[in-house]
Amino acid sequence: MTKNNPTIFIVDDEPLLSEMLTDFLNEKEVGFSIKSFPTGEACLQSLDELPDAVILDYYLNSKEKDAANGIDILKEIKKRNKTLPVIMLSSQESYGTAAQTIMHGAVHYVIKGQDAFEEIFQLIKSNV
């Protein structure tokens, strides 16, 4: 990891998952500044804080039906900041879904599961 105290945005409409991922990352590496957002729109409003990486859930509208999905948010993030690493997180095991997110600029596609948090941590270390 090259930067001290990197700022990581977690965008997921499941508060428990965001909290668990935050706890995991803080246990692995002291010094992360982590902010969680329940919607992609909330994340976009804070992009001027210049996060070092974004962990973005693919399916963001399970709670708020009108919320934009992860692909739309990914496109908007990349429009505003092409170099910002975005890690997509999803329970979708579809190759097509993963390929679509990579095509739109995600650095990686992580499937929610047992090793997802460790995989995210390694990706942050190599991309920040």
C-alpha cells in the first residue's frame, strides 16, 4: 500500500455487510478512513472528498426501489474520476455481470462469500 490513511468508500444497501466489512478492514490495517453509504447517490454526493477506492455493491436497490444500480453508479464515478479504483461486490455469480462491470471500469469483481473481505483487502492494498 502506497498511501498512508487511505479513504475507502463502501456503498451497500445492507448496513450489516458495510459494518462487517468496515470492521474487517480496520482489523487488517490500522489507518483506513472508511465511510459507508446506503445508496450510490449518497456516494456520488461525497466524491469531492476524493476517496482512494470505492467498494460498490452491484445490486443497490433492494431497500430503495428508485435507487440507481451499481452499474449506473460505476459509470457516473468513472465519468467524474477515471482513475479512481472501484471494486464491485455482488452475490451474482454471472460471468456476464462481472464482465459488464469490468468493461465499465471496475478494477475487479468480487462475489460475496467466505473469502470476499480478504479479497477486497488485497485489492485495496494493490490498488491504493
